[in-house]
Amino acid sequence: MRELSEGVVTGRIVETEAYVVGDAAGHAYRGMTRRNRSLFLERGHAYVYLAYGTSYMLNVSSETPGIGAGVLIRALEPLEGIPIMKRNRGIERVRDLTRGPGRLAAALRIDLNLDGLDLCQKGTLWLGHGNHEPGRIGRSKRIGITRNPDRLLRFFLYGNPFVSGPRALSIR
DNA sequence: AGTGCGATTGACT
DNA sequence: GTCAATCGCACTA
């Protein structure tokens, strides 16, 4: 959930990728640096960084303090504040608003200012609990990485139209 | 201080 | 399908 001056923007997380301890693909793999320090915060804190100079990526730290690991939020299903998201993205098509990590960050106006924020406390950006039926969870390789590319650590709501990339490979 | 490179996206052939 | 944009930062020296 995101609180902006124009109003509240919310979405349901429908796609994530895990970057676990000891994972060569993870930004924390080579130890703590200025950029990745938020990955080492208590689970539930935001790690935001800029990829390719163009797109912000939102992650949630996932371990105890001092241990670097996190979950990349790759896609949302837009719920509230869709007109605000359209304005932030400069497009009209709802399906493209938050389908992809850079797109959802733009729709929610997420940038480096939110790096390190505790997402378990209500604020300008936080994680709420929805009231959704548990769906089928699909699983696949992670997208766009070069190191350690074969682990099945991408998870998505099977068949959800707001999932970016492959939506078919399902396990469970 | 200089260099190289993305956990992507949008525009274009 | 291809490809460039664009910048914070890790890395080297």
C-alpha cells in the first residue's frame, strides 16, 4: 500500500523472486555495501535500487539483522488508486500499470527515498494483508539474471494477467 | 578519478 | 525479433 498526496494506491502482490542467503545472483552475495545495506535489515524492510539507470526495483528484506537476503516484488494487481497509477506511468492500459518490477515502482512512485523503510509499519509505503482466496502458485527460473540462473525462485499467482513474463510453469 | 555494468523498459525493424 | 537509454555504484588504481 502506498500513501501519496493525491490519495492511496494499493495492489495485490502477484509475482516475486527470492534472493536467498549464499545466492550468487543476490546483491548481498559479496557482503554489505552502501547500495545493498537494506538487505541486511530485519525482515520486512525495503531495499530499493535503480537498475539500468531507468527503473527502480522494490525488494523486501527477508532475514534477521546482519543477514543479507530479500524478495524482489515483480508485479502487482492494481486495486485502489488506478487513476493515480495511470498518471504516474503516463499510460492508460491498466494491464501494463504494474506488470514488471520497474513499472510497479513507477506506478507507486517508489524511489531511493524509500530505501530502508520498515514496510511492516503503516507509513508512506507498507505491506498490508489482503482478503484473497489462496490461489495456485506457479514457479519458474528468475528473469533477467546471469549468475545462478537455474534455481526455481520466481513465484507467481498462476494465470493472473498481471504477472510479467511466463505464467504457465506451475508446481503445486 | 576512471571504468564498466546491470534483478528493465519502451521504441523500433 | 533487436537495441539504446541512463545513472548509481562497485570495482580498480
